Amino acid sequence: MSTIEPVREQQRKGELSPEQARIIGRDLIQRMSFPDGLGSNYLFMGSYSGEALTLPYNPPREGTQWDLVDASARTSSPS
């Protein structure tokens, strides 16, 4: 994602720690909103394992694991 690429580059150069890069990247993503005819939309991100990475409407859930349900309605709980 080009928005956070400068942050990733600073981390690669050792100018930012991984944790600093994560905080800055999360802040950049959380500020992204996209207005349309129904109001303001936002960008949220999760990992393949079900972890909420950025969640503008519910920041306390960030970094937590979600119960997963696949297309066949099978559930998996976090390990």
C-alpha cells in the first residue's frame, strides 16, 4: 500500500522500530475515510488468522482475535 510505504522504508533503514512503524502505519490507515452518498466509509484491516489490525469504529478490539466462520459455516476459535 503506497500510503504506508514511506513508513516501511524508514523501518527497513532502521530509522523506526517495528513497533513505531506499526503505530504510525495504523494511525495513517485509521484516518482514511471515503465519503459516498450514504455518508463516510472507513478502511479496516484484519489478518488471515482473524486478528483485527485496524478497526476505526472499535479501537479496543484492535489486536484481538475474532471468531472465524468460513463459507460453509464452520467456526474456528482462536488458538
